[in-house]
Amino acid sequence: MTDYIIPFLMLLIIVYGGVRGVDVFDAMCRGIKDGMGVCAGIFPAMLIMLTAVSMLRASGGSELISYALTPVARLLGIPGECIPLALLRPFSGSGALSIGSEIIKSAGADSYPGRVAAVMLGASETSFYTIAVYSAYLGLKNTAYTLPAALSADFAAFVMSGVAVRLLMQ
């Protein structure tokens, strides 16, 4: 059945457009053109963000920061294995997913670090990425209030992930 969803949706769009008297082909071409403009507008911000994250991971900087933050994270109930995930999640969703799957593979899906990693992935957002994309698209220059609010929400999500898993594992 899943093989037929996309063709069914395309047929539904064509029929709906025909009934409403819309030139479906022209509307789709305009939509694609607008989408390409959005891609061109956000591409520089995405490229800078992905390059910075790759450089941090390749240089070993993320491991160094993780090692330094381990004592504080343990006090907050965050396992040491999850610190790289918490550091990368605000920047990259796919990178964080990769780290999360490594944690689950090495520690186990039912382990405390595995469960905290899963909750962290679901409870937090790629804040820098989202802010960069939306700000670039909208032409916003001042994100002075957006960034601290988003990072505070991420921090709360990371801490509460450890707390929630600890409470629910008992």
C-alpha cells in the first residue's frame, strides 16, 4: 500500500486542481521556483553551520569539551556518554542521531544512557540550525533574545531527560 501513497497524492492534487480550475502544472512550477529561492537563501547559513560542526568533531574539540563537562553532567543526572549528544544536538540533528545510535548500540537500548539519549533526541531541537535557517530566510539580523531562549530550552530538555528517565526506570 505504501507504494501507492505518492501516486495517489499526485492524482488527488491534479483532480482537486482540475475541479477548482487551477493550472496545476503552472502552480507546481511556481512552487518549485519559490522553493529553490528558499534553498538559495538558506544555503550559506547551512554550509557555515555544517562546516563548523564537522571541524569541531574532526579536531577532537567535542571530546575535550565532553571530558571537561562530565563531572557537572553527572551532578545533573546526565550520563557521561550523553554529553557529546547534548553538545551536538543544538547544531546538527543528523549528527546527534548518529551519536544517539552509537550510545544505544554500545550501552544498550534499555540502559540508563541509552534511554536518556533517546529522550534527549526527542525532547530537544537543533536550535542553532533552526535559528540560522529561519533568520537567513527572513533576513533577521538580531537574534539576541532567540538564541538564549532556545539554548535554555535545550538545557532544560537535557537535564529533564536524565530526571525523567531516572524517575521512570524505578
